[in-house]
Amino acid sequence: MSASDDCYSVWSTAWGPVGAVASPRGLRRFVLPHYRLDELADLLAWEHRGARRDDAAFAQLAGLTRAYFNGRTVEFAPVACEMPGGRGLHAAVLAACRQVPYGQTVSYGELARRIGRPDAVRAVAAALGRNPIPLVIPCHRVTYGDGRLGGFSAPGGVEIKRRMLELERRAAAGA
């Protein structure tokens, strides 16, 4: 499979432009709001040379993300993902993280226990820091055991993590 099999798109949400890249196996990259629409399109085209722009291929994801950033409860389970990391710890962490329900959080330690590696808390945090599909694989829902937010490597950092968790709390509470 070549990069020419990949496609990308960018679209507006209530929080700003987002973008995504997919292969025939599923979503492989998602970019949270941070860039201008034209800058994000240029960035994805440059980073994924040979990928073609195909807005129609992302219609479902665009609808889900627009609903999410408008404060509606959204499940991304129907979105096929090309899970990174093969069969190792990284893949196990991301698969377990994908199961964290909307509006809930788990600790890094709990996620480590869920994958059968309670001693691997730092490795779990490192794997989440390399998550190329934030929001769809909701790494923003993983916090320290004492409730502090911990890190967030997406553009916007911990502040966007805090805002996403607050948006989910309000939506889950019906506010």
C-alpha cells in the first residue's frame, strides 16, 4: 500500500478547524483544533505526501466531531481506525483507551491494570503521548490517580484537555 492510497480532509467545528488522514484500513491521524483551516490542509498534504484530499471520505467523522465540539454526547466507536503500534504495549494501551466511555476518566494506573501491566504506568503515559488519533482514541480521558489532569501532547496542551473534559461533563450532565 502506498501513500497514494491515503486521503485527508480538514473541516470546521465550533472550536476551530480539525483534520484527519485515513488509509484504506481506517483513520490514522486526527488533528484537534489549533490551526487555521488552510494551514492545516497544507500541513496534512505536506506530512502525508501522495495522499489526496477527499472530503467525502470523512463525512461521518466530520459530523461526529462537529456534534462533539457543539457539546453533544458522541461515541466514536463506529469510526474504523488503523491502530498504531502493532501488537505491543503501545497498541494495547490505545485499544484500552478507546474503551473509556464518554464523560468518564480513568487513571494512568487503572489503564495499566486494564492491559495486565500494573507496573507500566509510565509506559502507558508515554504510549498515550504518541497517540496519533486523539479524541477518537480519547487519551484526554486519562488522568493521574489523584484526579490531576496529567499531560496532553496535542497542540493546545493540557488546556484543551481540560476544556474537552469539561465539555463532556456538561453534556453528560445534560447541561
